[in-house]
Amino acid sequence: MRLSLAPIPYFWPAERVRAFYEQAAGWPVDVVCLGETVCGKRLALGLEDWLEIGARLEAAGKSVVLATQALIEAESELARMERLCRNGRFLVEANDLGAVHTLAEVGVPFVAGPHLNVYNAATLALIAGLGARRWVPPVELPGRVLARVLEGRPEGLEVEVTAYGRLALAFSARCFTARADNVPKDACGLRCREDPEGRLMETQDGRPLFVANGVQIQSAAPCNLAGELETLRAMGVDLLRVVPDASTTEAAVAILAEAVSGRRDPADAAEALAALRPGIGACNGYWHGGAGLEWRAAPAAPSGP
Amino acid sequence: MRAPELVCPAGTLPALRAAVEHGADAVYVGLRGATNARNFPGLNLTPRELARGVEEAHAAGARVFLALNTYPGPDEWPEAVAAVDAAAEAGVDALIAADPGLLAHARARHPELALHLSVQGSATHRRAIAFFHERLGVRRVVLPRVLSLSQVRRLVARLPVEVEVFAFGSLCVMVEGRCMLSSYVTGESPNRCGVCSPARAVRWEEGPEGRSVRLNGVLVERFAPGEAAGYPVLCKGRFRVGGQVYHAIEAPTSLSVLDILPELVRAGVAALKVEGRQRSPAYVAQVTRVLREALDACLADPEGFRPDPAWVAALDRVAEGATHTLGALDRPWM
């Protein structure tokens, strides 16, 4: 099993993004997925910049993927998506069916991203037939259902499961960061740049629940599937995906890498990951078929004789 | 000017009759079970009721669409496929679906059955719509409630398929088909289970701070004494962000396009949809009647059209939060 980095979900200044990937070049991840997937107004980096960052990562031995925006509305966003699909250099992660349509027309293999609604073998076969060579299932898909979908796994299709990081739960035309500051979206001034990890949304009795990240809502608790490592491996999952944030990603990658290579017990790795966000913890409820926010601790390893 | 079809919801046969009687051009229904996005107890039709509903509606000159708009997993696949067959057998005028695999199946097995893309299909731009049209034979798309009026106008002008837009009803703030807020908190989402914020997860509590409502234990809203208490959907709750407690996503409100009806008609939308298969026959009758009257008035004199205050009041009375918005159709809402 290998590790991958999902695109950075937040709007960071260009220098911060470049510094992040300079660091990541030395991390034990095999695949790095780049690009702006959340908001079409976040244009600090254009396609040429992403291609350049990708080239550096490739030189460092990483396999590079460029992701398309999840919710496309404006013609300008559509044009950027089309350009990205025709970049001619790196594999593309399609995050809506319009991107799938274009990539199939171009005739290049692609990654079916987590924002495509692939919930069954028929849809998976359809997308694979159009050129998907890797699939990132929707985050709400339970492990048991994933196993059943993979009973009819198209030949050669890799599977990449989101194993650590805050989950993308919803997208809107409305910007929740602009709303928080009481300004219209059209005059947002890109204020999400001030929130390197989004804005925490708590319930009125103080429970961290969601994170507002521009037009996206994330889970406050990061997903944590380290404890399910053996099940994931037995299922034939090829890649474990880490969703970047501003504070825990390097440590999370190190912990997962140790667990994947067998140097760390999965239950211990799960605990170490959960400790990265004190007061918020972690969630793995989706994997177990329950509410996404639930946390079920892995059963303790059997004690010695 | 082409008259858009008025498409109204029905969760039961009495609601279907109410819609037809009060001027719906088409009625959309679901089959009992997890195959549609309004999978609520006591709601939706059996295959036999569907056949009866189609017969009655056709006799009255109205069309019937079957919504089969969840994303079936392997466990639900046989039920979904059976529902496609039931739709064809009952002679519905179109199947409204979102799952690409299921649309492909329906097209192969029942090539005569017209396919509409559900709002749950999340097709928000012309390339995504082209995917469903060119590869899966979809003839009509229901647009997610994330586009501005000018974006809708441009799409209609450029698309080779019919466009249906929401005209009235509860407002989804998120792009439909891509919202997991409900499953994150309760385990059940519109995509997988056909429900949002399921009633079984709702708990009301009276306390010194007022009336609280929780969803699977998570506090969604706290109402002051005397404050109107609405159903706890996560996107309409009050949360604390940066020290402020407010409707961080959206306040309880309904979508209503009465104010821009002539613009939508002039844009060439093929159909106007009313949300609410979970609502009562009385609601369906009331909303259908008002929209029929408004649409007829608009078609008769688009230049002089002004929403009658009586219509607005009648709709607000049954609206979530007793108020309305144009949602994303009006850019400042974003």
C-alpha cells in the first residue's frame, strides 16, 4: 500500500503552497494530487504554476495528479477545467462528470475523484470504461459496501481511500466564509486566505462540528482509518489518501507510513493520529456504516501469553 | 413564448389527485423504499398505486414522472432495477434518475422510456449535462439550486436538452447530490438513503435555555421561548463561528421564483418544479393552485406581470420559516 496527498483544500498564499510541496517532496508519499478544487476565485496559482510544482515533485520521485474543481458554475471555471484536462503532461483527477466527459474525449486515462457519485459496480464499470484507472470512493461509502462494489472491480483499476484528514461534506454556491464576515460573495476580497484551516463551526453547546472553508463545508474531526489497515489491505486498496491541513499533515503522513510499512501497530497509529487534534479527536463512523462523526476505537491487540 | 410545464410533487395518490385537479401539467412521485430522495415512513406509492396514478393522471391530461433518484449501492441495486421495470410497466412519462449506472441500465432495458436527470445528478454546467445527454440519452435536466439567473439563461440557450428549474419549496443550500451533512451526523444521506436529517434521529428537549432540538445527539438549534421552532435540518441550524452564534449556513426559508417568473419563461425553461413530496395533499393543492394562477397570468401578459400579494401570502404561509428567497438565482444571496 502507498500513500497519497489530496489537494490542499484551503486557500493559502502561493509561497505557502510552494513551501508545503517543497517539504512534501521529502515525505514518504508516492502520489501528490495538486490543484484548486474548492473555489474558482482562488487564483493565486494558475495551471502553469501547478505544472511547475508538479515537475519539481516528479523530479523528487513523486507521481503527480492534477485535480479539477468539484463544483463548476461559471464559464471561466469550465474553461479552466477543460485546460487542465488537456494539460498533456500529468494524470487528471476528475471531480465532476463534465471533467470525465472531457477526459474521455481527449482519450487519456484519469482518476475518478471523491466528488463523483460512484456508489455501485455499474457506475464504476461505466467510468472505468471511459478511462478511469484509479478510483477514490465517496467518503460516506462504508467499508463493507466498498468491498461489495469491488467484487466486480474493473481490471487494472486502482483504489485510493481517504484515510486521514478533514472530510469534504458539502459544496454550495454560497460562500460561508464571506457570510461569516457579513460581506457578499462577489465582494469577498478572498478573505478565506486568512483562514489556513478554515473556520470552525461549533454547536451552541460547544461541540466542534463542521469547518467553513469558502463554499465548502468540511468535517471538524479528521477521518482516521489507520486502525482499519489490515481490512483495507485485504480488500486490495492500493493507496491511502491524506487530506492536507496547516498543522497535522507531516506528522500524519509519518505515522501512516510507519503503520503501512509494519513498523507501527495499526491501533497505536490510530491513537497517535487521533491525538494530533486535541479536543476534536477523529472520526471513522462512515467506514463502519454509521454516522460519519462517530469514532470507534480499534479493538486492542490481543495481549501476549 | 413557450409555456413551461408545471411539475408538482405527490407522495400519495390523494396528493397526486390534488395536483392534477389544481392545474399541474405533470406530477412526480416515488416508489416506496429507498429508491427515491423522499424515503419517509408512510410516503410514496406501491407499484399498483403507481399504475393507478398514471391512469388517472393521463385521463385528466397530466403526465407522471417517477423519481428514482438515490444512488443505489450493491444491496439496493436489485430494488432500483425493479423500480425501473415498474416505471416502464406503469407507463410513466419519464424516469427521473441520478445514478449514471442506473441511467445506462434503464436506457438499455427500456429504450422507449424518457430519462430526466434528477437534481441529485449535480449537473451544474454544459459539459456535465453533455455527459448525461450524449452518453446516457438524458432528454431533460433538473438544475441544482446553485446557479444565478444569468447562468440559467445561458445554459438554456446553449443546451440541446430541456431544462427544469425549481420554482417553489424548501431550499437546499448545497449543490444537490453532493451534500453529506446529514449522513455525517445521522448516518443517512439523500444520496444513499433518500433522506435528510431523518425524523428518527430528532430529539426535542425543554430546558431553562428554551427549547433545544438535537439530531443524533448533536445540538442543531435552541429556540427562545415563543420563537417559532422549525424542523432541524443541519443547514438551517444556528452554530457558533468566531464567537458569534447565527445561521452560519442559511436561515429557515423557502425558495420562490414568483418575482422572476417572466424572466424564467422568457429564458425558455421547459418546466418549473415544486418541491415537497413529503407534504400533505392540502399543501400540494394550495401551492399548485397558486403557481398555476401565477404562471397563467405571466403567460397572458409577461410585460405586465406582478406577483399578486395574495399569492405571495398564500405561499409564505406554507413556506419553511414563513419566508422566501430567490436563493442562488439572485447573486447577492451567495
